[in-house]
Amino acid sequence: MLATDESPIGRQKPKLLPLFIYPNPILHKVSTDVETFDDSLAQTIADMFLSMKHYGGVGLSAVQIGILKRIIVLDIGGKPLYYVNPKISVSELPDKFKFNEGCLSVPGYFENRERPNLISVSYQDVDGKYQVEAMEGLQSFAFQHELDHLNGVTFVDGFSPLKKELVSKKIAKTLKRRSR
Ligand code: CO
């Protein structure tokens, strides 16, 4: 749909930003609402798209590249999507979506998880205009994962100390392999 190195929303030249890796304490900070809808917001979103593509994810939250603002980007089926100040309402239905959950900030570790399937989302666009969207499947799963990041939560936070040690080992091994 869009070239990967172009901003889908503006003329900004996107920059690659460094990715913060678990257990960096920034990942446990709560991000704050975006209040100013200006060029620097459009720039941040463009930087997020580029960084998500570069690191090979289907989703990214701003905190993962060091920006404590409530912004999410997704890349589902080649379609770049962004959400500013996203809010969620989860369907009462017992319907779940299962996926092998992973995270760019937790490289090399994956685990089968389920999350509510149908969600309804409200957010603001780059101009501050309010929007709503219903979603399901991978998009819903990824959105919920990224929204957790904005609240300072990663998908491995609830793990036992032993399991967290395993996660840290996986991360170290993966980073070592990548640096070769
Ligand atoms: Co993540």
C-alpha cells in the first residue's frame, strides 16, 4: 500500500529511533496523552512506522522508542495504521483470539496467549479528530498488546522469577546472535 520508508501521513523524513529492550525501566512507565496535534506528532508517527518496519514488528508503541506519549502503530497485512490517545472497549462475548505473542522489546521470546477477539476502539487522528473502529483477530490482539505498553505493561511482567530468568537468557542469546 505504501512504501516502507515513506511517512503515510505527511512529508516528514522519518528517522530510525533506538529500541528499548526489556527490562529497561522505561518500559514500566505510563505514557501520557498527546495534547498538541502539530508537525512534531506527525514526525513521531512517521518515525514509529519506520522503526517498526526496521525492527520487523507488526506493532509498536511510542514508549518502545523512548517517547512516553500515547501513540500506537500497527502494520497488519501491509496496512499501516496509527492510533493517538487510544481507548478500548472489550466485547462481552467469550470469543478469544489465540496467537504466539512476541514483542520487539523482548526479542527471541514467544508464547501462545489468548486475548479477547472483538474490541471497539476510539482514538484521535493526526489532526486531533476523534475516530472509532471495531477490530478483531490479529489486529485486535496486537492493539491490546500495544495498549498495555502505554500503561507500562509488557507481556512478560506477570511471569515468575524463574520464567523471567528464562526470558532474559533468550533475549541475551538473541541479541548476541544479531550482533554477529
Ligand atoms: Co511489545
